[in-house]
Amino acid sequence: MIAANNDPTLIFVLGSIGLLLFGAIGYGIYTTVGPKSGELRDTIKEHARMHELGIAHGHNKNEANHTHLKDILKKEDNTSTANKLINEKQSQSIN
């Protein structure tokens, strides 16, 4: 016969790990579909769009390495700002 282990340490450790796992999964689901889910940004899509505009990576030491597209487009009209940035980058690459 197999002897039963009456030590509660194993149950406590496994229970704690399980609780943390299910808590993290629950928090992830809440963040994804909860009330503030509309505030989430798609950073991969934003970065790809910045590559299309040619402003994803600053190569000038005075510029920030990464800027948020939303912040750039908030400054002025979306189209005019994007066109100005594209023209600036093209003129810098020609020089």
C-alpha cells in the first residue's frame, strides 16, 4: 500500500501557483474586454504606420529614438503634419 502524505506544504505551494496563474489570466481578460479596453493602443500597428511615414526611428541624436504617432498627429491637422514629416525625412535623406 502507498502511504498518504499529510504534509500541507505541497498543497499550499501548488494552490498558490494555481491562484497566481488564474489571477493573471483573469486580469488579462479583464484588461482586454473591461471598461478601459478602448484606451488600449495597438503599438505594432502604430509602429508599422510610422515606418510607412518614414518617422519610426530617429537617426538624429537630438531626436527621440521613438515617438508616438498619436502625439505627432495631435499637433496639427493629421494630413498636413504627416506630409510635413515625410517631406522633412526625404529632404534629410537627399542631403
